[in-house]
Amino acid sequence: MIDPDALIVRLPELLPEHLARQRWSGAHDRTIEDVELRWHEVVSPDPLLIWTLARARFGDGEVQDYQLFLGARDATALPEFIQGKDREIVALIAEPAPGVVVYDALVDPDLTIAVLHLVAPEVVVEHRRPIVLEHSNSSIVFDEARILKIFRKVEPGPNPDVEIPRVMAERGYDHVLPSLAELHRDGCDLAVLREFLVGSTEGWELARASVRDLLAGGLPPEESGADFAPDAERLGGVLAGLHLAMADAWGVEPGNAQRWADEMGANLAQLVAGIDREGPAAIPVEAIDERFARVADLRDAGAEIRIHGDLHLSQLIKTDAGWKVLDFEGEPARRRSDRFTTSSPLRDVAGLLRSLHYVGAVGLGEWGAWDEDLQDLVSQWERRNRTSLLAGYLGTDGIGALLPAEDAERDALLAAFELDKAVYEVIYELGHRPEHVNIPLTGIRRIVQDEGAP
Amino acid sequence: MPGSTPTAVCQPGTVHHRIDPTDTRWFQRAVFYEVLVRGFYDSTNDGTGDLQGLTDKLDYLEWLGVDCLWLLPFYDSPLRDGGYDISDFFSVLPEYGDIAHAVVLIEEAHKRGMRVIADMVMNHTSDQHPWFQESRVDRTNPKADWYVWGDDDQRWSEARVIFVDTEPSNWTYDPVRGQYFWHRFFHHQPDLNYDNPQVADAMLDVVRFWLDLGLDGFRLDAVPYLFERDGTNGENLPETHEYLRRVRKVVDDEYPGRVLLAEANQWPEDVVDYFGASGDECHMCFHFPLMPRMFMAVRREQRHPVTEILAQTPAIPEGCQWGIFLRNHDELTLEMVTDEERDYMYTEYASDPRMRRNIGISRRLFPLLDNNEDLARLFHAMLFSMPGSPILYYGDEIGMGDNIFLGDRDGVRTPMQWTPDRNGGFSNADFAQLYLPALMDPVYGFQAINVEQQQRDPSSFLHWVRRLLQVRKSHPVFGTGSFEVLHADNPAVLAFLRRDETATILCVNNLSRFPQPCELMLEELAGQVPVEMSGRVPFPPIGELPYFVTLAPHGFYWFNLQVPGEESGPRP
């Protein structure tokens, strides 16, 4: 048996390096000064499972809390599940002999079930598989029937990704996945168990397949087999339904156009501060500013309601029971306090429209040919799906009450949110995928040159 | 004259049957073959196929491996509705032969291990039927209440007109009797009055007559409409279900092992009622929406249209089975689907000229698939592995085409193409005498597409279908096993398990015209070895990691999952 106390006292020195290696920590390019355990608990003694909230303090003085489940086993015989999981190994402690391996318990089939039972003690499961490649959380699928989402970055208070689907489901909106069980501590949401819908597909993947089919076939999008427009129209309806249900649940305020314009301006200023305006990523700052200024001048800005805040095609899955909206946490790069929890519903619409632009551009890029005919096809595809999505959204009964009454004002506001999203994308791409920066730049250029839709 | 007398003598009790009379669940595992007597083989050289001709071709069907023939109506009829307008339930249309020919056909099929079911129209008769001729004379004759008569044409206005293109009303005035008669279909097909106990009994006598002759069951045409009630649309009424339970009881008590297959062109959640709450109505029902959803899935290159409809399909009672098909002699029409599905189909089809072109037109499988044989193989692989008993349509096993210029439904009812010779080997009559012209176009004509050529060519589509049939038939799990969709990251891949206590089969289908990779989540089956079922090649064992397969365009795999050490077969 491993002495838990002896291990726990060593964790603050072991964890900084471990955290820096994790994709979900967002700490790979930052310096962790130190780590302290806010609280810890021994969930099971053998094999040892420690559950803890670790607070990392960064070089710039910021702090971030991370939820960790750590397993520890005798190092003489490394269990098979740990083979090839170097990133998940926290440390190999040689002394005292025979030594101990400390690892992320979510790679351990037995301990994963112990974690599940913290959330839902009564659930009986046989099989589990982790979902790889997640940005800010860790998820595990049990028996292809349930999915446990463990929040890694923990912030005080309720997590909107738990709260919003729960409230929406209670109100009869069925395009969310309600909680089967939740894990809380000190008022924080730490994990949520939901139904896993077998055979579901991300909207991004379906739209990608549609673009691929378009480029391979060379036919106009409406004649191309994998036409996405029917689903785009459905998605518009799903989103409008979500906004109506959210307005109903959390109330409706008159839209504050001045504040929205200020937020957009601040976002733009951050971008301008960070880049070389004369360089290849030339940004028409004045023209953008002018569009944002129009927002401040709106006579009728529509409503301000609680919104999704980070809607794009990967946050929507198609299931046998229709489309479902996921991930209500907001833009992961922003702290929860800085995310747009309330705004015009058009901010979400703009997010999806930007996503449609991306999917076409990425598809064209992957196709590897830039001839004009193919570009034109992709533009047609985007226009068709934009139109369908907006038709589904604006055609939903009651949604008009949340939007500027005049079409021209509505379109101006939507275009400004698209611009704002594209500005955010430029910042993101410059930091992460510079080869993609032309996509949001094209989006910006289109709008400020009054081309509007592609 | 050849074929004028049956070529085999029926001597009940002496014929060696290869049918197991104690097997009352055969239909759950069977592969059906829908055959048009008129179009299969002409033994009398009058230009029209006949029962003796079908008997002559039973060896071919046995070779192909089908388990049960489904015959379209062969009863006496003025043929104003393809024989669904029956003028005598107890006799055979003279062009097809006589009762003796029917008995020989049944006996010869049984000898070869094949069963035979036939269409039966319960709802109505031809207006030429003696019952109607008698009923219309006056209001007091013995058959006066055998049909549904009324003094005006206003009653039951809630009942929709099914054939809206040709029929203005469900009522037609009969000048002889001076009253209106009720008909849910054509005005020359008066509905029988099932509220009259004599009618209900008479139709049971019809059922008994054919089952006594050895027929293995019926496909019951247009069953939802037997009764009429005020304030209802006259469909799926409780009285109709009660009568079907009565028919079923006759079958169970007097003819165990015979089967009732309901044609109810309705949505799966409504159709299940025709199985009966405890499986005490029809043994089988058609699953209509699966077929158009399969076409949609391949068109969209994603599995969702298929998995959605299967998720919406309710469980059916023990001892029942769906009948599934790629094509049959009728078409899915938008009238038969729910509002939601109609919206779905319109949304999906409305802007797609290619798909819209085919709505409401009867096409055969190959023309619908642009003569793409890889795609036709994928469709058959899906048909033979999905939950239900597959029903093949005659000619599709050789990839026959259609003739849309014949209009209505005749385009898919052209003569079976046996050889490259005159009339495709269907008949020695003059070409001009054929009931419909045999196909002679350069792609699908009988010189290009025929049984003889494909039987000689071991890599033909016909041989491929036959081999697939053999694989399916040797694994009853395809008929009765559970159906479990697997999670696959690639939306173009439809993967599922068919499973029972004895076997687990993994089916993986690529709905895309491009090669596709796929990771399958199979850790539950870790340690088992997938053995590909056509070549028996073992694939790498399933491990803890997602199982990776690559698929050719429109490719598919059937894997038999085996636990190592339990493989059958001799060892050195």
C-alpha cells in the first residue's frame, strides 16, 4: 500500500511540470511559479486515488484552479494501460523502493469507474473509453451509453455548461443534453454525467463532408449529393428555439448597443496592439471601426438575453433524435467573467455564419486547388447555407421580438457581430495557426467592402 | 399446346417436401423474391407469363437461394388495376393457367425447399365480381349488404381520397341500384362491407381455400381500410384490427406455419399496430421508409438518414418480422408518410433536381443508382444485414433496367431477361404480342443484361448476389439478432452489430463514393477476432484502442466475431 500522505505532500513540486504538459490546462506557453492544493481527498486507498483541486500561480500573477484525479501504483510492474501514455504520467518516484508511479487516474480503467461513482454511485458500468483531443475538459464514455465530462479548469460558481442545459431541458427545450448526475463541491460544478448518443456527428464534420463532396463533384451545391442546406435550415430553427427558451428562462433586457459597440472596439484595440498593421495581415481598422460605430447609433438594438456565447459548428451534433447544442462554457480563451454570457442573440447567429465561412475555406484549402471555379463553388455553398440558416432562424415564430425590428438595422448588427468574431479569430489564428489567418481576414474584407455574404 | 396441362401431377401426401412443417418462424430468416407471374416466363408462347412458366423457372430460383416467392395477384380479373381488381377469388386468370397450375407451382416449390405466398385483396373486389353484380341489382337481394351503399356521397368525408389524380370522391353513383357505393381506391373497386358477418365469413373461406391448396400465406393488400366509422378517417380502426385477429386465429389454429404479411403504407410507429399488441395479427409488415432513407444516406454520404429512421422504429412483438426491400412493384409516395417525414423529405428533396426527378416514378434499382454496380452491391449488403427479412424484386438480381416511357407502374414490370435471344428468352411469341416490350436499350436491354450471360460469368452481379445470400442464410442472426448501431467518428460510415446468443456479426458500410477510414469503438469486444465472412480471412484482433478499418468507395465488410480458440474447422 502506498502512503497517501507522503505522496500528497510531494504533489506541489510534481504538478507544475505535469500541468504544463496538458492540453486542457492552457499552460504550455506560460510559466507556473508554484502549485498549492486547495483541497484533496483520498477516494480509494488501493489502488490509490487522490482527488484534488490544485491552484497554479503563473509568472504574470494570475491563478488558475485545476481539478485532478491522480492514481498511484507500485512501480515494479507498470500496468498495461499506462504504456505509451507518457503525458499522463505525473512522476515516477524511485524512493523508497520499489517506487511509485503517479499518473492521471482517467487512463486507469478501474479508477475511472471510481471517479464515475463519485458522480453517480448507483450506476453500473462495464466498459469505458476516454475521448481524446479535448481543449479544456476531459470526457469518458461508459458502455457507449453515458458520457462523463470532467471540468479541468475550475472557476467559482455554477458552470453554465451544466446550468444552461439543465434549465433548458426543464423548460422542455429538447436540443440539449440534460444532466443525469452532477458533481459539486464548494458551490463549484466539477463534473456532469449525460446520456451518450451513439452515432452522433459534429456539425463541422458533416459540413466538411458536404464541402468535400461539392469540390469532388463540381456541381452546384443544390445538386451536389451531400447538400448541407436542409440541416443549415434546421440549425437556424434549433438556435432560434434556444434563444427563445433562454429569454424565457433568464429574462429579456433592451439591447445595450453602446456597450456592444464598446466591447467590439476593445476587442479590435487588442488586435491592433498585437500586430504589425503594415504586414501581410493588413487589417482595415478604420473600416471596422466605422461598422462598430454604426452599432452605437442603432435606434432599435433588439434584446439582450443570455446566449450560448461560443457557437460554432463543432458545438452542434446531429443525433438520431435531432440536433443537439453542446458546450455552453463560452469562448475557452476568455475567463468566465470575461465571456459573453448575455448579449444580442445575433452574436450566436454570427458565430455560426463565421463557422460556415471557415468550413468552406478550410475545405478549399485541403482540396489544394485555388482555381476560380472551385472558389466560386465554395462561395455558392456558403451563400446557400447562410441563406438557409437565416431562413430557419428568422422564420421561427417569436424570434423577431428579440431582434432589431428593421431589417437594415438587424443586418448591420449581425454584420458587426460577424466582424467582431472575425477580429477575435485573427487574434486566435496569429497566436495558434498563422497559416489560417487569411480566412478571418477574408471575412473581414467581405463585410467592410459591403459584399456582405460571399 | 405446351403448358395447357400441368407437367407434374399433384398427388397430396406422396410428394417429397423439403419444407419443415414444424418451423413456424421460417419467415424471420427467409429471403423473399417478389415475382410478377405475367412477366417471369411464358410457357404458352402467347406473350404473357404464366404459372407453368414460373414453375419451369423454379430451378433457377432454387439455385439463386431464395426461400419464399411472393406472387402478385393471379386471380381472375378484368385487369383494370393490375389484378388487384379481383372478379373471382376462387379461380386463376385464364392467361396464367388454372387452379391445377397453381397447385403444381406450390408443390414444385415445396419440393425445392421454397415456400409461396400470394397477394390477397381483402378490402374490395372488382365491380365485375358476381357479388357486386348481384348486390347492385336492388336493395333487397341476398348480397344487397355485401358492399357499402349510401343514398348520398357526403358520409365519411373525413376519409381522404387515396388516388387523388383519378378519383374525385370515395363515392360513386350506380345507376342500376340508384345509390352510391363506397370505394377507397378506384371507382371500379367497390369496398366490401365487413360489418356484414356474411362478408367477413366469406373472406375467411377465401383464405381457407388457398391455404388448403398449400399456399404458405398472403400479403394482405390495403388492410387499413376494411371498416368505415362516422367521425373517423376510416383507417386503422379497432374493428379492422379485430378482424385481422380473427384471420390470424384461423391461420394459427388450422394452418400453423403459414404467414400473413400486411401491406400498410404507413409510418413504422403506426404499422406496428398490424402486428397486434401481442403479435396476434400479422406476422410481417413492410418497413416502407427504410428504403428511401437508404437512398438519402448514400446521396448525402452520411449515416444519419438511416440511423434516424431505425431509432424511430418501435420494437415489434416476439415472433414478428419486418419485410424490407430496395425496390418493389410500387413506390413510396409522399401521401403515406407523417407530416414530419413529409417535411423532411420535401426539405431534403425539394432543391435537388436529381432526387425530385425520381419522386413518384417507378424506377428499378440499377437506373436509380446510375448503373453503379459497386453501389448496388452496397445496397444489397445493407438490405441483407439490416433488421428484417429482405424481399428481392425480380430482375434486380441481374441489374435489370426500366422503361419509364411505359408510364405508371409498367416501367418496372417488363419481361424477365433470361437470354440474349428473341424477347430475352421470356417468350417465343412475336415481339408485338408481348404484354409489355422487353427492354432492348443498349445499357439494360436483354442482349446486355440476362441470366444466361451472368450465370456463365463467375464474377457477375448475379453470382455475387447468390454468394451474399448464401452467407446470410448460413447465419440466422441476420434474421433475428439484435441490431446495435456503433459509434464511428466518420459520418460516412454506418457500422452496426447483429447479435444473438450464438453469434456476433459486425457490419461496416461506407456510404461515400470516396475511400474512407473509420475508427470503431469496440473495446467491449476486446480480444475477439473479426473474420471477414466472404473470404474467411481473419483480421487483427480487437484491442482496447479504437478498431481501425479502411473502406473502399461504397465498400462494406461483414465480420463474424470469433473468440480465439473457438474457431470452427479442422486443425492439423
